[in-house]
Amino acid sequence: MGKAKRCRAVAISASVAAISAATACQAADAASEAASTAHAPRAADKREHAGSHRRRKPSPQHGPYVYTVVIGETEADENTPNMTCTAAGMRITGVGTFAESPDATALWERTPAAWKRLYAITTGPATTVTVGWTPPSERREAEEESDAHNGFILNPRLWSKPETTLASTICAATTPGAVVGEVGEALATWVLPAPASSAAALMATPPTNVSPNELRIAFEVLPGGSVPAFAPLK
């Protein structure tokens, strides 16, 4: 296909052109809204007698705590991929952050310096990765529309469908330590049973899911979550 290039909402590699639709982010947004609702105080029971002196104990806050963070490259470019396989899954290096969910925003606001740091994220074997997949019959047309509209696919018929697999499945389909992609922007989501103590502690924890929406990748995730064997990026 020639030299791979990265553009928003499109992933093009030597073996596949996958067009990422906005649907990959909707699940994280819905999870964030659900977490916000879960933390709201419960209204008093209106059936209590007006003269009653009994007071209900406040309900303890429970998880899950949903931290959704936009991670964006600050060091990587088309010639410097930042997504590499490791023994535990994958590692994404040199990323800046922007909080997306209420839990993440509250965490970052407690430590303003956290916004100024670069982080590395290491996935675990159970971390899922969601990328778009387009049928081969529509890929060339989608690429042409992307080229004509500065990386955007305007025709909904050509939008890819989000497909999810394990980070460990991706790395099992290539060589150990392989460079598998360059993430320009992605949503990283953590779903935790207890609140994170700090932004640094959160970023040091394997995320639940990573959903790139601006990337260049060497792998393809097929419907059903399988990953064909692929060569690393050079």
C-alpha cells in the first residue's frame, strides 16, 4: 500500500486500512455517565413520617470508579512508533493526558502538576484494545474519502465497526517485543473497585480498555476478536 500514514479517525498500515468511527468512544462516555450517577446522593425516602426522629445513615459510595482519560502523543510521530509489545501486554510511551470522565477530572484537579507530566501506560494481559474494522470491499473507497476530507470519513456507510480483542492476543500474533503501532490519540479507561490515590498511580495501573481514534497500526482486529499474524512496524 506504500508508506503508512496516520490521520484522525483512520488507521492505515502495510496490511490493513481500518476506519475508526466515533462509536468506539461512546461506550466509555456511557460508562462515565453511569459512574457519575452512581456517586449521586440518594434522595430521602418520602414515605417517612414527618414527625419521625429517625435518620437514615448515608449510603457509602461504591465502585466502580470509571477513569476515562484522553491520551495524546507528545513525542511519537510517523517515524517514531510508541506502541510496543511487552511480556505483560503492550506499552504506550510518551503520552500526555486530558481527563474525560468525572472521576478522572476530580483526580487530576487534586494534583495540577499531573497535567504537565508525560506518562507510559502498560496494559495487562486482560486489557482490551478496540479499533475499527472495515470490510475489504469498502477499504479503498474509504481511503479515498479520507484523503479527500483531511482524514475524515463523511459517508456513514464507510464507517468502520469497532472490534475488540485482548492486548495479549495482538502481541501473540507477532514477534516478541514487536513495535505494533503509533498512537496519536486514544481513550484509555480504567474501571476500578476503589478510587485511585493519584494520577500517577492510575497511569501505573493496567487500563481496562484502550480505544485509539488516531493511530497507525501494523495489526488488524477481525470481527470476533481474532488477530491475523502480522509483521512489526519498522
